[in-house]
Amino acid sequence: AHPEAARSLPWSWKIVCGANPAYDAFPAQHQTFYPSEKAPTSLWYDPVFKVETVDGRQVWCKRHYRCTPRSVEEDLRLPDGSSHGAR
């Protein structure tokens, strides 16, 4: 959904499907995004995922990231100037 429209929709989460080798390698995971109270253009991202160690144990890992807007190279921008999916 469009970011502005998403603010007024009657749910607090969304599911996105797609192949991403960075995440598909984990047998179980959940990801939480929420706005920063101090920086209106930033989001916090808290993934929790299960990994299998080299000795076969199943271990849950947590991370905490702050996501901020960044400039994107012109050749990676879409015609409307957005950068959805740019890396």
C-alpha cells in the first residue's frame, strides 16, 4: 500500500510475499517495523529469526536497526523518483 494510505487502513501490519535469499535461508522469523518517536522520517526494524548452528542447534537471534532515508543513485530510481527495492 502507498505509505500515506497505509496510515489510515484498519490494520497494524502487512504481509509481503516474495523470494529474498537474505531472509528465505532462515527456517522461522518475524519482522517488526515501527516509527521512531524522535525522528519522523526514521523507522525501527526488529527482526527475530531462527538459525541452525554448525553443530545442529536451533538458536533464535534478535537484531535492532534504525532505518533512515538516503539518497539513491539516479540509475536506480524509478521514473517517479522513488527507490522501492533499490540497494
